[in-house]
Amino acid sequence: MAADPAAPDALARWSRKHARETAAFADLNDLLEGEPALGGLVVADCLRIAEDRSVFLAHLDGAPLIIKHFTGLDGIARAAQVHQELASRHAIMGSGLLQVCEPKQFLPQKPLTFRAYQAGERLDTILEQAIPAARAQKLRQAGQWLALYTSDSRSTAGFGPWKWIKRIAPPQGSAYAPLINRLKARLREQAPNLMGKPVQVARTHGDFAALNLICDGPIMTGIDIENRHELAVTKDLARFLAQAQSYRRPQGGWVPQPDLDAILEGFGPLPEFDSGPVLRFFYGLELGRRLMGSNGTEAQTENLVAALRAYVNNRKDSR
């Protein structure tokens, strides 16, 4: 029988992954050593290793929790900021149908955060399989979740589109560079009509997406609560819609109208300028950023490409 030519590559990838996880476990153990409050802690699994963090599943006295180790030079400061943000949101979203995950132990001199493990099903998985009526209901609930999350921090500020446009740069040699450059041109066309006009801003989630909302029956709980930046609330709404679009083929227009209507209905009243031109701008931006950083499946990437083509070919400047 001929040898599988892919086997050496797969073995090399596994070896690299194993080495990274072994080092991550060792670093975490060094940080946890001698902490009396964590005497009953058992680290069970390494869930993710990113450039600036490692994420672990653990159990403390039998209860599951998630540990994040912020590995950058500013890790202690970031951990403190993340814990503070989660604690502040949990104060208003610690119960009811719209929640955030519960913060746990905090060690001020460690680059670590601890939060309760959230059981349930990811919203993106639910949306992928839901019939239209159930999909709309969950999208409305997601809008309600973000509305509550931002309810105590909203204000108005002048909009600055150019800083976002400057951040769009396709990776060198990317097959999607022509499409991304067309997107950039379309956003530049929109920018003069947006510049300086008042938009609703708030301390937003920052990574508001269906994969960061967990449903346990009727209860929707947000995870990955890290952001403390004040941004246009429509940016979070657009990020959600762009991520959801990666699971479906586009169906006319610049955004699926049923999805847009449902999430805006849940979020509640927004000025027409915000829910129209500003949201349209951010939706294109988020489609492009998601495509440039795409690590999804081939089908998800194809969906994003199709959605971005539909966006740049649509010449309407409003809903």
C-alpha cells in the first residue's frame, strides 16, 4: 500500500501543536503555583493558543471554568481590564434571559482571568440550522442582548470613517486583493457623506458575533467580554451580520433584509442615519476584515466573497 503523502505534514502540524500546548501548560502552571485560593484547581484542556493569549478549560472544586492567560508584555494590565469589564457587565446582566458569563477569581498581579464555563449551544450553530421564524426570533434576542449591554454607556459623537478605511489592506499576494481594493473604493465613496455627522456610540462588546453568544434554552449569555472601547453601536451590529453571513449565500441587496430587520427590531430605536448609511458602511468594512482574516471553511470563505461582491456591486447608498 502506498504511503499517504499528507501524513508527514499532518504529523508535523500535530507535533508543533503539541509543543505549543505543552509550553502553554507549563507557563500557566508557573503562574498558578502557590496560589492558596486555587488549591482545588485542575486544568483539563488547552482550548486555544493565539498570538497574545492562551485559553484553558479547568475545574475548581469540581465546577468548570475558563482561564485566559494574556501572554503579552501588558498581560497583567489587560487581565485587570478584562476582569473589570466583565464584572461591570455582570452587575447588570447577571440574571434573566440576557446575561454575561460570571467572573470568578481575580489575581491582581497575574496576567490571568477566570470566568464560569457557559454550557449551551453557540448561536451561530443555531442560526445555521434554524427555520426563518426561529432565526428571526434569535436575531431579535441578539439585538436585545447588545441593547442591554450598551444601555448605560450610550452617547453621541462625530463619526470618523477614514480611520477605518486606512486599516483595510489585503495581505500581499492575496487572491482577494482586487475585491478588497474595490471595497476600499466603495467605502471611500461613502465617507464624505458620513464624516463628522453624529452617531450613537457606547462601550460595546467589540467582538459581538453569534459565535460569542451561548444559548441555554431561552437564556442567551455573552462570552469573551473584553472590550472597553467606545465605538459606534452600529459597528457591533455590522460585525454580527457579517459573521452570520459567512454561513449563508447572499440573497440580493447589500445585506439580508430579514436578518437586518430582526436584529434592529431587537436592538430598538436608532437614528435613521445610524441604521442606514453608517450600518451599511460598517457592514462592508466587517465583510472585508473577516475575509482578509478568514480562517473558516472553504464554504464560509466563498460565502464571504459572494457577499462582498454583492456589496460592492450595489450602488444604493441607503437601506
